Amino acid sequence: MEANGQQNHLKAYGITYWALDKNYKVSWLLNYRGGSFLLPDDNSIRKECQIRGVTFEVLSDATANSILEEISSPSQNMETVVLEKAPKIAVYTPKGKQPWDDAVTMVLTYAEIPYTEIYDEEVLSDQLVLYDWLHLHHEDFTGQYGKFFGMYRNAPWYIEQKKDAENLAKKLGYNKVSEEKLAVAIKIRDYVIGGGFMFAMCSATESFDIALSAEGVDICETMFDGDASSPNYQAKIDYNSTFAFKDFILERQPTIYEFSDIDTSKDRGTSKRVPFEKDYFTLMDFSAKWDPIPTMLCQNHTQLVKGFMGQTTAFESKTVKANVLTLGECKINGEARYIHGTKGKGMFTFYGGHDPEDYQHHVGDAPTVLDLHPNSPGYRLILNNVLFPAARKKKQKT
């Protein structure tokens, strides 16, 4: 899985998932040749690799044992992690077409990793327990319709989306979309606390935490929910209720395409501007033997990953809680791009930006063709998270 050794990094994850689903024994060799996978030598696996265009090497038992012995040496920052089962994957996404695409759905489809689409009805009827891994679509859990009001309030798709959300909330027994979305966020919170793994990208990261922090507080202006917001609502925000963020200031203007100052997008256009040619973030280097979890999540064939924009592009470092790990950072702008933490018995990962291979994705843009990006480091990070729940859990030592 190193840079020059694998012709299709993304589909290699699909092969690994397929092998797990067929009950083959799989080991993830952390920090060994870009985070390679060790699978049994079986004709069906060879054939599947050839069909999908995935590079593989056949090793003798002696060579494989030698590699495992090298990895186990205390002098090497490497580790072998046994993957036990193919995780059951749910993607939280609205029914029907949307005017944007979802990077996770695209890469799961490209890698041929099966998933189930769920939305509010399934979440509120306690179906999350059926899944090991949950991805949150580009979503607004605050009830402000993605803060698209300023630019798109007269667009037919926006009007239709708002109407659909209101009808769904009413069908599910809620007076407001914000109340219904909060109920969904609470169910997702409880899923994680109970031992689930949640992965979120772009605005789902920020809006999820904001919704939890504003429980019992109306932060929606009249054009969103028909009545005024709570007076001085900023002072009523409960940062103890969030997963990852603290001390953030909400964006009160309904016409501004921002939820809060967690996101650094606006700073990139002012004094802290990050030029396109310098927009990269660095993956942190962890001890594979002592910290296998963050090491798994950072496996890649490069430590330097191209940046990419989104409604929530990256996270202002000062708003990230001290007990949350920063896995990737852009030092130019003092921002965290990729973070991970625990909540109860479960875990979460937040990844800033919308599409790792579409620098500045706009509403209505054509979806990315991943056949053109089979070795994308940014998309590899998503797939690390997909396989992570398959790992045999070891107690984290630091």
C-alpha cells in the first residue's frame, strides 16, 4: 500500500472488506509499506484482486513470518492488527437526489463496500443498533436548512427541501424541524455512547455538536422555524454536551453561510489566507504499538494530504476540546482538519471539507469520478475509518 506499489489504493480496501465478509483471516500491518493488508493466499482472493485492478504480492510462509517478526520488534514503529469481521455500515443520507454529492457514499460505491442508507425515520425507530459504523451525510442538525437561505432561498430545490423536511418532522410528531433534528442527534449521541462508531464530514461535524449544545434553546431565526430565536441564546449554549468542540460562537446572521466560528473557511479568505498551492495538511505520527487506534486512522502512503474546501472546511484549533486527538492539521492556518475522540463506549471521527478530490465544491457541480483518483490520500482516510471497527480492540495505552 505504499505510494508506488499499489495501482488502486481505494479498491484495496474493498478487497479487504470482501475477504472479511467471506470469513478470511486478515491482518492490517500498520506503518508497514503504507499500511498494507496481509491476506491468505487463495485463488479466489487473487482472482478478485485481478478483476478489481488491485496490486498484490504472493509471499511464502517464511517471508510472511519474517515480516511479522520485523513488525513485532520493539525498535520498529509498526504493529499487526487482526481484523475480525466486516462491519455493518449505515450512511445517514436523505431520500432522493440532492444538489450535491457525498464523498463517503462515492468511495464506498467505488471500493465496492456495501452499505445501507438510513435517515430520520430509521434513526428515531432505534435501527442504529443494527450497524457498527455510521456516516453522517452533509447534514444540518440545527434546523437551519444548511444555512443556504442567503444564496438559495428562491431556488426550487431549496424550497422543496424545506417543505420535505417540514413534512417529515410533522409526520414524526414534531412541531419544528429543529426539534426533530435534535431528537435524531440525541439518538446518534446515544448510539455512540453505547459503543457505536460515528464518522462525519463537512457541516455534519459542526452542526451535530451545535445541535447537542443547544438542546432546549431556540437558535433558529423566523425564516427557518416561524418564530423568533431565544433571547441571548449564545449565553445558553452548553459546551459540556458536545463531542468535540468548545467555546464556539454561533453565527446569528441567517444570510451568512456559516454555523459558527468552529469553521475556518472565512479566515482563509482574509489575513490568514491559505493559498491553493500551499493548502495541505499533515497527518500526525503516532506510536503503532502504544496508540494503534489513531495509527490505524492515519494509515496512508503519504503524510502530506491535499486540502479541500467545504461548508465546514476545517476546525479552529482553539475550539477543539483538550481530550480530542488531532489526527491531521494545517499549521499555516492553525486549524485541525481531522480529529478523533471517544464518547462513552464508542468513538467518533470528524473530517473537515466536502470532497478530497474537488478543491472547492459548489452546489450543482458534477460528482467526482474516482476512476481518475484511485490513489487519493484524502479518500484513503475515509476508508481507514470504514475498516477501523473491524479491528480486534486493544486497550489504548496513552
